[in-house]
Amino acid sequence: MAAMKPRTGNGPMEVTKEGRGLVMRVPLEGGGRLVVELNGAEAQELGDALLAAVLLVKK
């Protein structure tokens, strides 16, 4: 039987390549993680949207 790991939001945001896609894990404030699987085009689109948001905040 596999060991159970506690589900905490602690830890860094991370992206790993798994198979043909990318898996992004984002720690959540209330605990746990948001896990999203993306392809290359979706990751690029997300990166562009985040960059635009950061630039808006800096204005």
C-alpha cells in the first residue's frame, strides 16, 4: 500500500513535463493544490495572459 501524503498548500508552484503535456501544480490558500494539465499552446497562452496582467499591475 502506498504511503499517503498530507494535502497541504505548502510548497512551490511547479510545472513538470509528463508524457506529451505539462502539468502545473499551484498551492492553494485553504490547503491542497490546483492541478492543471496543459499542452504547449495552452501554456504559451497562459504565460501571455499572466505577463499582460503583471504589466497592468505595474502601471
